[in-house]
Amino acid sequence: MIKISILYPNDKCSRFDLRYYIETHMPMSIELLSAHPGFRGVSVERGVGGGIPGTDAAYIAMCHFLFDSIENFMVAFTTNATVLQGDMPNYTDIEPVIQVNEVLISR
């Protein structure tokens, strides 16, 4: 299984509309991407703190999509890239960090 992580660095000078992201962007993303073969799930997280108590989280938000393979994800994403990326200015000016991971253990 493959996990595609989309991480939004917590930059005080940047804008991130969490409400829009949760209520509008992510439902649209889930609808579009889950329609493709190989989709296995998604999670969205909000950063609440750093590793040291009282410090800021490194990321303001994170999204993790699970797919059977990178090929399945690429078909799902490229089919919808224009819509998904076109919606980004509605919730952020942050350039996300994207990482593809092979899931070795999951419970």
C-alpha cells in the first residue's frame, strides 16, 4: 500500500483557511479521488503542537491518501489535478510538501 502525504508547513506569514479545507476542499478531493480503483482511504490532521510542550506544530495541516499503488494514485490525481490544484488558492498560499511512502506496518 502507498501513502501520499500532503503536508502544509506552519508558517506564521502564510494563510491557511482550515474551515474551507475541511468543509469544501477535502470533501471534493475525497469524492474525486475515491472514484478511482485502488483508493483505500484518507485522513486529515491539524497540527496542535510540536515535540516540545508549548512549541508550534511543524505542519498546520496534513492529508494522507492511501492507495494500492502509486500508479493508481497517479491516474486518480492526474485526472483531477486541474480542479484540485485550482482550488488551492481558496484555502492557502502555502506550497505543500508532498511525500510518497510505502506503508510497511498498519494496524
